[in-house]
Amino acid sequence: EVQLVESGGGLVQPGGSLVLSCAASGFTFSSYVMNWVRQAPGKGLEWVSTINPGGSTTDYADSVEGRFTISRDNAKNTLYLQMNSLKPEDRGVYYCQHRVIRGQGTQVTVTT
């Protein structure tokens, strides 16, 4: 059974940083593209970032380009999202995604 468990969310002031983690199990993590997506209150899912199986190729939504960094540790079956220079519009529930499967998400709140 595929399991994805996100962690690392929290409350941060604008300009602050957070690191999200996603522990994966139930599939060969190192063989698959992984994604981060998010959902702001009252809105649909928004793609944030993608990383290839080896970690050498990444892609970002324009809204986070230059501020967020996706990475992975295949030895630990873990996906990361380093988020810097956070803005109020970055708030929402962040999910890691394998194919169409997402975890329970982790809440990110950016406010003064």
C-alpha cells in the first residue's frame, strides 16, 4: 500500500522559511517522479514542483520559482520542499503526490 506522510508545516511570518518533508513507503520511491501540490483555502489544487527519479531535474510553478527548492533522498525514501521568502499567498495545505496519490497534507500559514 502506498503511503505518503507529509510534515514540517507551521505558522511563519512573511519572508520566513519552512522545510516540508514527505516520507514515502509502499512503492519503489527511487523509480518515480514526485510532486508537491498545494491547496489554498477555498481553491483547487495547484501544482507547485516536480522532481525526476534521480533528483537531477526539477520544475517549478512560476509563483514559487526562485523561492522554493524541491529535493529528494532516495536512500531515505523522503521528498523535501525548502520554502524561502514565504508570502501570505503561499498559505494552504501542501501535499506530496505520487501519480494520483497524495498524503494527508501539512498546513502552511503565512501571516503577521
